[in-house]
Amino acid sequence: MMLKITINGLDIEVEKGITVFEAAEQAGIYIPPLCHHPDLPTFGGCRICMVDADGKIVTACRAPVKDGMIVKTDTEEVRKVRLTNVELILASHNKDCQGCSRNNSCRLQEVSAFVGINQDRMRKIRRSVEAVKPDDSNPFFHRDFTRCILCGICIRTCEEINGVAAIDFAFRGFHTRVSVLGDKPLKDSKCESCGECLVRCPTGALYLAKPALVEREVESVCTYCGVGCGVKIGVRGDRVIKVDGNRDNPVNRGDLCVKGRFGFDFINHPERLKKPKIKKDGIFVEATWDEALDFIADKMHDIKAKHGADALGAISSARCSNEENYLFQKIFRALGTNNVDHCARL
């Protein structure tokens, strides 16, 4: 069912059941968000997306559209509410934006500029940042509590997308922060280090342990198992420095596990094998693929001739496609053995 509403004088038709925020997005009208994320249900915690709907100030991400509704996103009252709420966040926020890993890609910076925070207003805001030591226990990403805006995106991601619920809001009032059970280091919690909270964090509260500013991205498929998750490989020079999930891939829609997101250091390892090697006179020497495959085929035929087909065995890999694994087992059944196994069974 379609409803007719008006946003900033623009008449549009939208589906029944969506929110004012979603309707504005469809119309190309910007409403500043902080706690909103398209992967998660609405939360309405930051109160930055306030708008005037039929004369009442409402939270756009929570307010459903109504037929004939008149929405104004930039009235004097709306601007005042947004400005006050952003100032309350900045009053206890780390002021060092230049040293932040999310500088120039931070949603709080974007929203602050949009609502009118400038140098003069920043000087008037009381700076009372609580001194909380960063949590650098996790080998892949760290937590800086002084940059957290308590939007809850990381908490909801961990619970609603991953089903792990390793973190939640802890303590009260001014001391409220995101914590694990018992306020332990992240490495001592049930966190799986998947990094899904990291990629959704709107500020520098969560940041990579190793900075990764990429030159270009290459689409590929994760090699760790047979699921076939789509990845975007971040490259700088001739090195892989970052891996992100591909949101356009229907297999994983951007989600990755800890191996897929962070287990890529082997690619750059100086001892990584890039060509086949055959042992000659007790020393491994580089060979072509044709030489290596001929060597393997000769060895398998020799073993079969001397000891029988059941002396042969084969272990396939979950990193291969189904078609490749099918052909692999066909080769060994053609040699006369059923001794075929697969690492995914373990």
C-alpha cells in the first residue's frame, strides 16, 4: 500500500510501514544519523535525527509514515535540538580528531559539521573526557573509550547479527561505556574477533591494530572454507593490507569471520611458496607446474604398481569449489581407491 507524504515541500509516495528516515532517504533528503545503521533495527538512542512531523518533534528513525503527513527536517526548533544533542556528545568526547584513525571518515565529524558545530562553539563546550585506558588486548582491533558515543551499534551488531552478545552497556551515568562481562579485556571475553562491530562503528572508538590506508580494492572470494564469501581486498603497492566483506555478494552480504577478515598475513610472508618445488638430491628446487604434476603422477603409478591401489590416499580441501573436489575424487577412484577424505569433515 502506497502513502502520500510531504517532506520539505516535496510530495512523494512511499510504502506503508517504513519510517520517516527511510522515506527521506528514498527522496534524497539528508537527515543526520548517529545510532542508525541499515543492517540493524532502529534504535533511536542518539536523538540526532529529530524532525518536525505534523507539528511535533519526533525521532525520524522510529516514527512510521502516515498518509498525508507533513515533515520538515530543517526548522529552527529542529536545528536547535540537533545542535544541543551533538554538543552533549562532544562535551565528553576526545577532541583530538587529527590523531584519530577515522579522521575525515567519521560520522560524528560529518554530523557535527551539518548541525553547525564550529571552532567558536567548540571552545564553549566543556571538555571533560574521562581518562579510560584503551583496550589493546585484541590482536586485530583496539577500543578507545574516549571516542565512543554510546550509539550501541557494536552491541546490537554482536547480538542481533552474530548472536554472540559479547558486549553490552555497563556502569551508569557519566561512567557508562561498552564493556564485556566483568569489564575484562576483550581477549578474555567470548568475543570471536569477527570485526563486524569494527566495520559498523561510526567513530574511532574501534580501530584496526595495524593502520590500513589502501590504494585500491580488488574483488575476490575468501579462500578459508567452502562457503565462498565475497571479499574486497585492499592493496597498497604489492601488499595486501586489509580485507573487507563484499556487501554486494549474495553469499555473505558483507559479513566475514575472523579468518576471512584478518587472516591474510600469509599472503605477504617472505617464505610463502609461489611456485612448485621438487626435492632433488635432498634439496627442494623450483619447478614448473607441468614438471610437478608429471612427478606426482609418476609417483602415484609407481606406488600403485608396487603396493596396490589401496596404498594411495587423498585429502581434498574446503578451499576448492565443489566442481574441483568432484574432479579430485574422480581421479583417485579411477586409480582404483576409495581412500578419499576431506578437511571439512574434521
